[in-house]
Amino acid sequence: MMPPHEQETTTVAASVIINMSSNISNQINHQTLPNNRPDNGSVHAEPVGSTSSSTTIRPASDTPMISLHHHRPTTPTFSILHHSFRPVTLVFEDISYSVTIGGKKKRCCFGGLQNPKSTRAILNSVTGIVQPGELMAMLGPSGSGKTTLLTALAGRLVGKLSGSVTYNGHPFSGAMKRNTGFVSQDDVVYPHLTVHETLTFTALLRLPDSLTRQEKMNHADAVMVELGLSRCRNSPVGGGGLVRGVSGGERKRVSIGQEMLVNPGLLLLDEPTSGLDSTTAQRIVAMLRGLARGGRTVVTTIHQPSSRMYRMFDKVVVLSDGCPIYSGEAGQVMDYLGSIGFVPAFNFVNPADFLLDLANGIVADVKQDEQTDINGTLDQHEDQASVKQSLITSYKKIIYPPLKKEIHQSNRDSLTSTSGTPRSSENQWNTSWWEQFRVLLKRGLKERRHESYSGLRISQVLSVSVLSGLLWWHSDPSNIQDQVGLLFFFSIFWGFFPLFNAILAFPLERPMLAKERSSGMYHLSSYYIARMIGDLPMELVLPTLFVTISYWMGGLKPSLLTFLLTQFIILFNVLVSQGIGLALGAILMDVKQATTLASVTMLVFLLAGGYYIQKMPSFIAWLKYFSFSHYCYELLVGVQYSKDQVYECGSGLYCRVVDFPAIKCLDLGNLWGDVAAMSVMFVGYRIVAYLALRMRKLH
């Protein structure tokens, strides 16, 4: 007997969401339209045999009737745009895609070429059609091109794609992008945010400005209830193997919920059941079937479904080495295979297992297991190739012609039904730039506070500050060399530390940035500015604490003004160093390469800083002008010592500080020039980082 709370969750996940769009639309018609007039432009796709007022839904003949009158949502009502739900007929014809392998030509000792360019076909003339209300599954062995095809249908495939993909008879557009939900195989979520925060921030970014902030939050709560996530709403999402959070099935539902917030007409999912147990996978597919029955077009890749799971699919596309061997109704596949001579050796076989065997060229026959000749392996490979070729040939002769007729008829119907319909603006953003900035700033602060203020990082900074304070404990003012060494240590430590932390920023956030930018959630500029502003409290608190401890313990000039100026210079140095790290990370987008380059760069800046080498050769002295550590060091020394200040350089003998060899080589008369140089670096490196992100294709 299933526990009551699991019964409710299962009912919610598989059934209640079926009427999500129609319920919302009904609420709008009674709340937001004057005089309760219905919206003539809205589209309501109801399950077969159901009405908007019915309380029971029977998605299919083999599914038990599920009652909804005990599970009505209790969340407050809210509004949503009438055109937020638009059914989509997805048609893809003769999709082909290939990639170039190799490309590095090297001459061997005899003048020949090694590693020539070669082209590998990933997809080869794949055709299919999915209507609203249908759930299509893409089957095939690993490497058969399922994910590539799904990415192409989502309009996110980089490279040259031949063939055509149409949505209601039109090519992919900005309006279609906002009406498409795409769930990748890996759950790209912020691990430290809770389930409620994740869905709320997504709703604030993706839902239009015509809704109030409270209505967007209510919408997120409703989706959470409908996906059965209420019990874990305040639990961290987790993920990445480092942060504990919700279960794998709940995390997958969170990813689906992020896309369902905009109520898309087309929902694409890449292996949503990977890594889940059979029961959880069954619930995920049941939920997808419910979403499809609500009038949506749902397409998913799936690796090895069970027989119960296979019965939920309306259509299947089976790929073998990028070539289609079947495309059509899921319930007719076994009859088709039997008609061309492929009959399973025993009854009650899982159609998905049988299809995958055939896609690999394996025929379930006893005779193959009895082959014992010496050339058995070679014969087996030849047999597999012949089986695949036979299936491809049969597909082209039997399935392809009627499939093309169905597509052409659908295209004519789509053009007829959409003629005269105004197209939505492709440049329209759901929210304003300022609202995007506010939401992204708040989300960034909530997520990165766990990393920036982690116990390890705080203890690291505190231990170094205390250790440096003890090493320079109340240093003698007459010992200029020691005090100058402490100032140079300030500039170097707060050059290295923030730089290597900033290098990780964009490479680690690349999957999230690619996902959200592909969905058209926000401007890149709003994300970038929110990231820069959000980093200020994260990056400036620890150096402030560090300097406060080390400055007074080290016995530097006991002046409040000098201390504040030193603090300001260090914080400015941190921001410049962080800019270099952001630029390197954005340009390379590889942590290992960026870290290596940053190590070499900081080593050059360290040597050219003016502390170790006081008289550099003229042909290489220009390096110091590119070193922000040089400018920071000059500023620290300049505010620490005045021109008329003297120190005891011998018994009863006093000398001017500016004549000390380590200080004399510095240009202390041009401190505002140092400030200007660091200001240019502060702005310049951040502009470089932004342009690198703008020009890079993140996905």
C-alpha cells in the first residue's frame, strides 16, 4: 500500500499538471479581463474527452482514471499572458549533420601527411513529425546522434545543419525560443539555492513584466505543487558531488519545472531518466505524458526504457549510427518489424530492447550463439552491418514516403491556420534590464556567499594576516627595509589571491550562462554588471579584515588617515587583480589553461614590481608599466612616507626616507599617475572580459 503522501505526490505529478494551462487561462478570464470576457486569441488544448469543468481525466485507455477533486491547488490565483501557451507542431525533414575530425596536418620524415581532415556524419536524413498532445521518444545506442538531433530541434546546435526544421510551418525564431523548454541531460542548477529560490528566481526572470512580482512568485509556487516538490521546497538543490541536496528525481523535476514556468508549447528533454531508479524514472515519464496530454509537444531522448515506460510513448524515432530505422507510432513498431522479417525469438519481449538490439545490428536468434568457426567475429560484424543496412533500406522504402506525405499535409494545414496571424516581436525581452539586474544580483549574492565566506577561506586569510603581523611585530620605524617589505607583501598577496579566485568565475558558470542565455532569459550586460556589483561585498570584506590586523600589528605609521589610504589602495588593487582574472577566465574558458597563464603573468608582475630589481635594463624596463603590483607598491610607499620624513640611519645620524635605496628608485612624485594607470586597468580588463563573453559561443 503506497503511503498517503506518496499517493498525493504521484497524483500531482502525473495528473494535476495536465490542466495547468487551461486552469490558469480560466483564472485569467475571470480576473484580468474586463467584464469577464473570454480571450478569443488564446488557445486551450484539452485532453481527449475532457472539458474545462470536469474533475476526472483519462489520458489513455490503459491508464486508470484519476480523480482530481481531492487535490485542487490551494495557492492563490494569479494572472498569466493569454498567449503564453501556444501548441506547436514540430516537423523535421532530412536532417543531416557532420563534424570534421582531425585537421592538424603534420609532415612525416618522408614528406607524407599525418592526421588529415576527415568528416564524420552524426545525423543522416532524419525525418519526423510531432503533433501537440504527443510524446515522442528518440531511441538508439550510445553515439547514435540522439542528443545532437534534440539539440538541433531546440535551435541550439552550433555548425552547419542541412535539412529543415519548422515549428507550425515557420523556422526557428526569437518568439519560438521563448515558447520552447529545453532540459539538458545534466541538471544545470545552482547547488546552494533551495528548490523554492531556484524556481522563484527563474519565474522572476522568464515571466513577462505584465505580471506583478507577487503573481510570478505565486506561479512558481503553483508549478512546485504540480510537480510534487512541496515537501522539499526549502531544501538545497545540491549537485556536482560536492553539495548535498534533494534526490536525483527531485532535482530532475526542478529542471523540468524551470522550463514549465513559461508554459512552453514545445518541451525537449535529453535523457531525463538517466541515473534514476526504475520507479523514479517511471514517474518522470508519466509526468511528461501528462504534460503532453495537456496539449504540449514533448520530445525526449531516452536510453533504455522499460516496457511499461515504452507504452507511454506516442511516437518513437530509432537511430542507428545517425541513420533512422524507424519513425512513427510507437504501438506499430513490432508489426512493422515483423513485416520486414525481424521477429523476436520469444513472446513478451520489451519493444525498446528489441529496437536497441536491431539498432546495434544484433538479431535475437539462437543460431548466432552457436557460431564457433574461426572467422566468427568477422562474420558477426558483417552480419551486424548487413542488418543495419537492411533496416535503413526498409525505412526508406516503406516508412519514408508516407511520412513525407504526412509532413506535407501538416505544412499545408499550418500555413492555412497561421495565415494572417501577426508574428511576435523577436527582440522583445520578458523583463526590463533593470529587473534582470536586480534579480541576478540577489541570486548571485545568495549563491556565492557560501563560497566567499566559507570557513576555509576565512581561516586562510586570518591565519596569513596574523602570521604576517607576528613576523613584522611592531617593526622599528628606522628599519625601512622591513616595513617596505611588508608593504610589498600586501600588494603581492592581494594580487595573487583575488586573481586566482576570479579565474574560476566564468569557466565554472559557463553551463548555467549557456543554458539561460539560450533561453533568452536576460541580457549579457545585465548578468555581467550584476556579477561585478555582487562581487564587491564578497571580495572586499576579507582584505579589509586582513589589512586591519596586519597594519597595526606590523607597526606601520600610526595614523588613521594613512591607514585608511592604505586600506583603499589594497581594495583598489584587489579589484584590478580580479579584473585580470575575469579577463583570463573569459578568454580561455578553461581553468587549467587560465591558471597556468595567470601564474606566468603574476610572476612577471612580481619581478617587475620594483622591490626585487631596482635598476632594470632599459630594453626590458617597460614591463613594470604593465604591472599593477608596481603601481600598488608605489602608492603604498607614497602614502606611508612623506618627503620630509627622516629615519635614524646611524648613531645620531638621520637620513631622509626618500633617499633610502629601496625607495629612491620609485617615482613617488607621480602618485596620481599611478592611480590613473590602475583606473585604466580596472576598467580595461573588465571591458576585455565582457567582450570575450560577448564574442564566445558559450553553447
